[in-house]
Amino acid sequence: MPIAVTCNQCQFTVTVKDELAGKQGKCPKCRSIMIVSPTTRTTQRAADPSPTAPLSRTAVARPTSDVASAAGPAARAIQSATTSERRPRSPGATAVTPTAPVPLGRDQALAQVLAGFHGEIPQRGPTPTYLLGILLTSLFMVALPVIYVALIAVACWGVYLHMVHDVGLLNLVHSGWGAVTMLLVYLSPLFVGGILLVFMIKPLFARPAHGRRTRSFTRNAEPVLFALVDKICAVVNAPVPKRIDVNCDVNASASFRRGWLSAIVGNDLVLTIGMPLASGLSVQQFAGVLAHEFGHFSQGAGMRLTYVIRSINFWFLRVVYQRDSWDQWLANSARGVDLRVAWVLYLAQLCVWLVRQLLWALMMLGHVVTGFMLRQMEFDADRYEAHLAGSDTFESTARQLMLLSVAYQGAQSDAGLFYREGRLPDNLPKLMVANIKQIPEEARSKLNEVIETSKTGWFDSHPANKDRIAAAQELNAAGVFHSTLPARVLFSDFVATSRGVTYDFYCGIFGSRLKPDELHPVDDLIQRRGQDQQAGEARKRFFGGLFNTLRPWPLTFNFPTAPENAAATKQQLDAARREMLAAAPAYRTAFASYDDADTTIVQSQQLARLMTARVRIQRDHFQRQYASEVECREARDMAAGTQSQLAARLEPFEVSAGARLCAAIELLHEPRVGSRIAACDRKRNECSDLLPLVSKIQYGLPEILELRNAHAVLAALGGHLQGNEKNESLRARIRAAMDLVRERLLSVRASFFHIPYPFEHAKEHLTVGEFLLAEVPMSDDLGAIYRASDSLFAGVMSLYVRTIDRLCLIAEEVEAVVGFQPLDFPAAS
């Protein structure tokens, strides 16, 4: 009896034979995995699993997790029953999507994962030309450190020749200033050469950065994961790793466990798995990523030579860019002595700079030469991934990895916001998964557009995603491993491991002083964030998307009470809603000009300060361009005048919005209205806590914006400091800007010290001033002042928006109770 199967991705329906019940195959339209729902007869037969298809009862009960029956022949049977040729896939289509977590036991998961393997991937050794190219590239990279050592030898020889052959300079003049001058002439090259040799030799003994905290798995603890890794290594013909580590990166890597020693002798490998990576992929996608990493090690000698190449590249990066206390000592010494002596130190700095420029040229040449071969090795490793998991799954994985990276960045940003409230989420991988659902379709489309337009550069060690996907699709590989299980089933306790690597990640930031009990359940934080998002949506509806933080929204009271005449207040609410609706189009147009004038004010102040500092301005960083300080001042004054003129056009909407919000909050305190609102007393208290903070922000908004402007000026001046360290005019402007920013920091922070923090916080009895800035930095710490001003301004604006969000959510509920629907504002033209 034929069975109709509908694709979950594109809703395409296809009819297949009933003997394929319980199997999976690819949608002929979008090539996503489709599960054929089993009939009653199929389910009964599967209850007694055969040796060739060891299905568990759990798997039968949940056919979407049926991996044991996902054999390659079955998948190809469905495909051949529906289409006879490969069809183009739409950009961004997902080939394999992990299903919901299945409560599998360890033995069940092991059986289902291993049952997903069918067949062998074609083995193809690297061509002689490929190996010869890698060998020549490696020889070139090895020659670069040899050149560096040769430069040290030349410098030593030059110092020696001067010391031996120019000693006669000391006999030219025997007394007076002439003798002193000759002594300086003789000793200066020795001093400069000695400093140069020290700066050239110390990178040879520089220690690499200390590694992060690591935690490792054992075979007894994670048998399913180790079994999958062993099987992939056997299929790929790569050595089995001696150890498996986990961390909190959206990445997986296989490396030599003991560095150079492992690269030279034996196959001592360590596999590192990022738990965020595992949390967002299916087992099939995850296995493909591992196959890529092990594919590198199946390249044998090529991988070892590549290790040499990468090690030398990283060493050159340290030599060229790393600065330490010795560099600071040389710079400070040159500025701290008389010019008649300092010229020797300046000459030493010049020599060190010239050597580093030469090394930079060698490094960039090395990147160009090695980039091509490294990209070829990536293509070769991609071949293993495509043959193991399938060409379509390769593409879906590439797109999913970009999505995971964006979601993980959002999770780290969320963690920073939670940290401000004294809470750190205990599970970053889970927070990342929650963020995936929050990524809008426009952003997803943009990510796909980035992939489709990506290009490979000369210095890239990895090909562009577009080229990699095209190469994988050209293989047209069906894959020898299929599974729709989430990669989480590979781990005995995925949640505990995710929490462990999250704690390790925080320890890398905060050090050992962080205690595990300082972390908070991520589910609670996700729920709170969801509530904040709902409030944010209420604010968008309430203001029609026109709320902004550049203008105050006038409120008529700080502490609301019940209205004397509820009917009149309801009429005021109705009138304010109609006035908002009528004033919205004019407000949208006027505020666009107001915002543009605000940009002019900020950038004219930045450019004016830079012009007084006499530096070469990086004009591509500015939207506005002015020829002189006079033009900057004129532009600023004109923009301020424009804002004053626009105020009359902006106020009708703002006044009516404030009146509407106040009327709704007053009605909340009316007994008959309040009785129809859930948790009314709590919401009344919340309004009483929030309104003083809103009023304070609105009243102090001009001063807060002045802090923002001063911070922007400091940012512009500091951004031009590199390369202009000796520009005293610039340094003086920076010091003045620091003083102004710090003065405004103190003033703004002090204005919030009497207001209690209105939201939940791990620390009780916290004021808003303490929340915004724990302590004011020292007056001579540029970086600390910059970060503090940035943090304080962002914190004030975040609190402003958050308080308005909550008030709008409450106001909408009141309006619904008294019979009003959300306003339908006209869309922007």
C-alpha cells in the first residue's frame, strides 16, 4: 500500500512503497531528509529487531529517531522512486535537521549511531604534484626562520667589526668635548646594536601563551562518542586520537597532543570538541565535521608539514606584532632623557622597527606562498566530510555553522548583560540554541547571501564557503553515514558537560576567583529574557516603532494614584491615542532629520578636536567632511538650530504618547479596572518603582547626551593615537578629553545614586548609580575611562528602554481591559 510522505522543510509530498515504512530518504525538491512514517504492520514487525537492524523499543516508539534503518540503500530507493537526477537546491536549504532529543539509553544510542554507517568512502591518495607543492612550500617556510637567524648573525658581525676596527676613533682626540664626542660615536653603535640584538633574540625564546582550562573524556565515560570517533577514523583511514577534550568553542579540531614531538614521532593526536558545536548539529553533520578534521591526518606527511607551516606562521605573527615590557621600556627611556642622549635610543627604536618591517614582509610573502597549498588541503579534507556525510549535508553544515556562530556571539552578549545584574548563565551552549530561534528570517537570508557572495583572498588559509560548497556538490556524494539524531545523544550527560565547559570559559575571563555557585540556571535567565522581549514588542506596538532615546517622553507624574474621574481619564486615554495616530507620519519624517542633525553634532565635534590636534584624519570613518574648524563649528551650530526648529513638529506625538501612558497607569490604580488585571498589586508597585527612574533619565537626558558626545570625541582622538604617539598636541587633547569625560561620568553617576535599582539583581539594596558604574576610574587611565563612559551610557540607555518596555506592557493590558485594541500605525513609506 503506497504511503504519502510530506517534507517538513518545503511541504513537498511524494508517494513511496509501503515496504519503505520506517526508512528515511531525501526530498526530491529541497533534498532535506524525509522520514517515512511506519504503518501498524511495520511497527509490529520492528518490535522484534533483526540482527541487521537492531532497533530498540524506544526507537520504534519514535520513528523520527530511527537511525538504525537509515541505510544508504533505503535512502537511495526513495530517491530513485521519485527522481532520476540531481536537482538544484535552493540557497539556504537544510539537508539534515536534528530532531528533538530522544530519551535513549547508552546501549540504544550506540547501536543506532553505529547502524547509520553503510559502505566505505573512496580512498584517494594525494597526487605527487600535491605532495611536491607542500614539500616546496614547507621548505620555503623553514627558510624564513633561517633568514631571521642569518639577520641576527649579520647584526652580530656588524657590531663585532665596529668594535674591533673602529677603536681608532678613541685616539683621534685625547681631551675635552672632542674626546667625549668620539667616545659617544664609538659607543653608540655598540649600544644600538646591543639593543637590536636583544630585541631580535628574545622572540626565539618567547613562550607561547598559556593554554586554557581543559577537560577530557574517557572511553568508559563516553562510549558512544568514542565509538563514533573510532568508526570515522576507520572509514577515513586516519589515526585514532589518544584523547578527546571539550571546550566552549563553536569548533572542533584535531591536533598533535605533544606539539613538535608528536608531529615528528608517531600519531599522538588529541581531538577537541566544542560543546556549542555539538548542541546545534545533528549526529550526521557532527560526524562530517569530525571526518574533515581526521581527513587532515589521513594526509600523513602532508599534515606534518602543514603543522610546521602553521607553527612558523604563528611564530612570525608573535615576532612582528607582539609587544612587551621591553618595548615599553625603550619608548619610555627615549622620552625621559635629554635629546642629546635620547637620539641613540630613538635610533635603536628605528632599527628595531626596520627589522620588524622586514620580518612583516617575509611573513606576508609566506602567507601568499603557503595560502594556496593550505587551501588545497582544506579542499582535500572537505572531500572526506562530503563522502562520509553527503554533499548536501556538507552544505547544510556550512550554513548551520555560520548560524551557530551568530547565535553564539549573541549568547556571549546576553551573558554580558546578565553579568551586569550579578548573574552568569551556567550553560552557554543551551543559551546559544535558544538564540538560534531568535534570529529573524532577514538575518538568515543575509547569512546565506554572505555565503553566496564570499570570495577567497590571496592570504586566506581556508577557501571561501561558496567555493567549498561548490566543490562538495561536484562530488555528488550520497554519504556513507546517515542520522537525524541530535549530536547531544553522543554524550552521557550533555547538560553537565556543557555547564562544565561554560565554567571553564568564565574562568579564562575571571580567573580562579570565580566559584561554581556564582552561576545561575540558564532556563531562568532565558525565561526572563523572553519576558523582556515580550515587553519590547509591547513598546514597539505602543509607539508604532517610533520610540527613541534622543528625545524625552514627558510624563505628568512620578508617583501615580487612582484618577478622581475614571470615565474622564478613559476619555483622555482615547484622545491621546487618536492624537498619536494622527501625529505619527509627521513625527517619523521630522525625527529622521532630527537624528541626522544629531549625527552632524557628534561628528563635527570629533573632527574639530582632531583638527586642533594636527593629525592626519581617517576621514573614511566619518559620514560628514569639513575643511576647517570653522566649518565644524558652523555645521554644529546649524544642526543644533535644526533640532530646535524640529522640536515643534516632534512634541505633539511625544506629548500625546506621554499622556496616553500616564492615563493607562492611572487607570491601573482604579479599583474596578485593577480587579480585572492579574497580579494588579505587583504591577502597581512595579510602576511606582519604574516611574522615578524614567523621570530622572528624561530630566537628565541633555547631560547624558553630553557624556555620549564627550566619549565620542575621546574615541576619535584615541583612535588616531597609533602612529602619532609623539604628537604632543594630540596627547594634550586626549588628556583634556579624558578630564571632561571623567567629570561627566561623576556627575551622571551621582545623579542616580538616590534611586533604587528597580529590577532583580543578585545584590540587594543596589542603587542605579552603583549598577551603572561600580567605581570611577583613575584620571590617568585612558582605557578605563573610555570603557567606563561607554558602559555607563549604554547602561543608562538600556535601563531607559527596559523601563519603558515594562510600562508599555502594563499599559497595553490596561487598555485591553477598558476596551481598546493596539493602535494600527501607518507603515513607513
